Amino acid sequence: MPDLPVEPGNPGRYPADMESRVAVLEQIARTTTEGLAQIMRGMETQRAEFRALEDRLERRIDLVASQQRSDFRWLLGVMLAGFTTLLGAFGAMLGVMAHGFHWL
């Protein structure tokens, strides 16, 4: 069994190595606080960048939706015009047939 000292080694309040340990812990606390502040600043920057990106994306989606609406209206107009032309051509063909077969 090793010999243990009966009396404290130094007359201070704490053992000698305790002061250095406390100093190291205080330094760790300071660097941790600085590190957390840097992390918070970085998060705020990322949050601002994300908001800007979100705004750009919303404007882009609105633009695409607007273009789709105008494309749909144009396509609907072409379809209705084609259908009307087809009905007119069919009516004209019936008129020519009626005249040729002396139905009228």
C-alpha cells in the first residue's frame, strides 16, 4: 500500500493542482462561449440566405404558374377555334351535298 500524506501539501484553500484545473475549466468556458456566439451568427446568416432563396423560389413558382395559365388559355382558344372550324366545314359539306343531291 502506498504511503499517503497525513497533512495537506500546501496551506491554500484548495490542493495545488486544483488551481490549474479551475483555470483550464475557465478557459474552456470562455472558448465555448465564443464558439457558441460564432455558431449563432452563422445560423442567422444561413437563416437570412434561406429566406432570400425561399423568396426567389416563390417568385419563380408564381411566374411559372402565370405562364401555365396563359398557355392553357391559348391552347383552349386554339381547340375551340379548331372545333368551330370543323363544325363549319362539316356544315358546308352537308350544304354542298344537299345542293348536289337536290335535297333542297
